[in-house]
Amino acid sequence: MKLKNYLLLFALLLVVGVRAQVPSGNKYPKREFRGAWIQAVNGQFKGIPTGKLKQTLIDQLNSLQGAGINAIIFQVRPEADALYASQHEPWSRFLTGTQGQIPSPMWDPMQFMIEECRKRNMEFHAWINPYRVKTSLKNQLAPEHIYHQHPEWFVTYGDQLYFDPALPESRDYICKIVTDIVSRYDVDAIHMDDYFYPYPVKGMDFPDDASFARYGGGFTNKADWRRSNVNVLIKKLHETIRAVKPWVKFGISPFGIYRNQKSDPLGSDTNGLQNYDDLYADVLLWAREGWIDYNIPQIYWEIGHKAADYETLVKWWATHSENRPLFIGQSVPNTIQYADPKNPSINQLPRKMALQRAYQTIGGSCQWYASAVVENQGRYRDALVSEYHKYPALIPVFDFMDDKAPGKVRKMKKVWTEDGYVLFWTAPKAETEVDKAVRYVVYRFSGKEKVNLDDPSHIVAITSNPFYKLPYETGKTKHRYVVTALDRLHNESKSVSKKVKL
């Protein structure tokens, strides 16, 4: 190949590489991950009567649904315990007030939340903490806690207790817990946040010299060995989940800085704690190797932060998505607390949303924390409703897991009932669980309007029901209704349409 051709090819590759990160120009994307974290460790559930807590959760979900949220990340395992009917771990003190105490009357918060999310066509992601056992050493463990059976699996660091990440027994046990959750509950994902090796305690090294002596053969560097321990867990968890239910995703929400430039020329222009060096979490490797299915870095700082500028980090992660879905972890309180540097009369939400949507490698965001949205802090929820989540959005496709769309809906017809005009259809046939239609998208267009399914302003319903009640008025206005089917991984079928006069 001649030099001229080499140069042309190189220029083309540069264009292709940049194109993935040029502004998408889509003000209202049809597909966008719009998540919210509901945490337990802040004590918001502790000791609340069951009926009252159920109603609180229903109210939160209703508010979040109204704000366009389409995925809930719900904390179910904060301290090797359970906010669900676990077969292996005690009930969480963050639910009942005392670890091991059964809820009275008996209920299962995870199952309850799954059912309520299904009613609202939201995804449910089960959020677990892999290694942490005590957030404070003064906390009491239930008699049936695994610690009492195998104290040799655990280490104390600072004021907390952890599984030793070096031990094969720790990894096997954590995978057993995940197998139990995935096999018995209809979760859409298993989710872990930023707690791998613990955040460093000043002046204290993590106490794993004995484990390094026993398992560190082949490693001259303890940091590399620690990263390898976490890598092995992540790979094993991914394989475990895939083996049980191939459609269940595995996602991570790491601390917002991978590495600083002073540690690695490829790192971000930041100066803060690092996943790779301080938490031993090699997030980019996990994405590159396909061990995780999505990544939500917690970019909780403001635009203009001296050590960790939001804009710098969003651009860095957008450039380093490593071919895995990338969403941005947003802090509601920090976003409303700080003014836009270019327009001090408003907060940073408009600019942050513009940045998030400027890169095709970024497929959405997740709000920390759900209650801040529900409480409409700084009119944040109002802004989502009126502008940023004005129209519904489908979850992005995970085509590396499944790229086959379900069949079209069948036998669509309009029927006059005692409740009014209803559009009915029959689910498409499916051979496997992954092929099944689990929900439907209903679009509406005026009589002469061109059908454009890429425009979410025409979505009138995303529903698990095989019917839709039509808004009958005079019977003289022509409309076209279009229905598609979605499978578990949000692949969309070809459309079927019906003209009606309403």
C-alpha cells in the first residue's frame, strides 16, 4: 500500500474513532438508561412498620416513574446480610433494626420491589456489596452469620470487617449468594458499587500479609496481586450469572476516577483517589474483557471542581467506555448546589445533561439518590419531567448479550367494550425465554403523519399488557396506532399498525 493510501486510511480511522463521541444531536433520545439508586444503609427502612414502608416505597416508585426513571437499583445486601428471604444470610439490621430478626408480618422487600417495578415497566437491579460485613465493629452479627462458621475468612481493617478478597472461599461464597438471588428472583441485573478493597485508612495497610504469603506466588507486587484477586471475583461472578440466566446483566458503579495522569499518562487530568491504585479495581480491564455488562462511574463532583472536574471526567470515561454500555452516576445534591460556571443564575443540571448526551458512547445516567429526586430537591424532578425526561425512553439494547428481536405482535384489532375503545393484540410466538415478548411499545400518529418510530414523542405507552385503552372522543379524528414488542433485553420487533377514528 502506498504512503498516500496509508495516510488516507489513518485519517479515516481517526474520523471513525471520533465519531462515536461527537454530539449526538438528539434532544430527546428514544433509548436512554434512566436509573435511580435506592439505598438501605442510610437507615431509611430501619424499624419502619411493614405497611408504612410498603406505602413509602410505592410512593417513591410512583414519583420516580412520573419523572421518567426506567430502572431501579435497590440495595439488598449491605453487610453480608439480606433485605430478602435469603437461604444463606440473616435478615439485615437495616430492615428490622436487629440483624437476623425476621420481619413481622413477614414480607420480602426484594420480591415486593420486583413486582412493583414490573407494574411500572421499570428494570430491577439487585445491588449487593461483595466484601463488607460490618460498617462498624460495634455492630452485632446474628448467630447464623457466616462469620461465626468461618472467622478465618475475614479481616478487620479500621472500624470495619471484611471478607478477605484473597481467599478462594470468599469468592465461592459470594458467587453462591449471587446464584441464590439470580435463580430465585426475576432480577434484570446484579449491581455492585464502589466498594472493593476498602477505602484506605490513613496510616494503615490492609492486613493481608499472611494471605499474600499463602496465595501471592507469581506476584512480586502486592498491588498487582490485590487487583488480580478482584479480577478473579468479577470474572467468576459474570460467568456465574450467565450460567444461571443468560439475560441477567452484571453492572458496576465504580468510584469516579480510574487513574490520575500523574499515575498513568492515559489517566484523567484529576487529582483524587483512584480505583486502580487505591481500591484495586481495574474497571477498564473488566469492561475490555467483557466481564461486566455496564459501567456507571460515580461522577458526583461539580463542573469546575479543582481536583475532579465533572466535565473532564465525563469526557474521559466517554473516551474509555471499552465497548461496554456506559452511564453516568449523577449526584442530585451536588448538581443543584453549584451554579453553572457560564450562567451563575442557574444550577448545573442543564450543562451536565448536555454533556451526558453529547457523546454516543454514553447511554444514560443514574441518580444518586432516589429520594432526592422524589423530594424534588432544587426542583430537580420538575426539570426531569418538563425537559430532560419529557418523553418515555426505552432501555438501551445490550446487543452483545442478545441482538435478536422478538416476533411481531399478532391479531391486532380494535374492540368496543363497556370501558370504551380498546386495542387488543396477541403476543408473538417464542421458542426460548430470551425470545419472549415481555412488554410492548404503543405509538400514536395523526391520520396523515409519517410514521417515525425513532421519535419518542409519539410513544403513548410502554406496557406489559397485550392491550391499550384508546382515548375515544368524537369518532371523527383519524389516528394510526403502531405496536411493537420488546424482549427482556429491550430488542424491539417490527411494527404492526392499525388506523382508527377516535
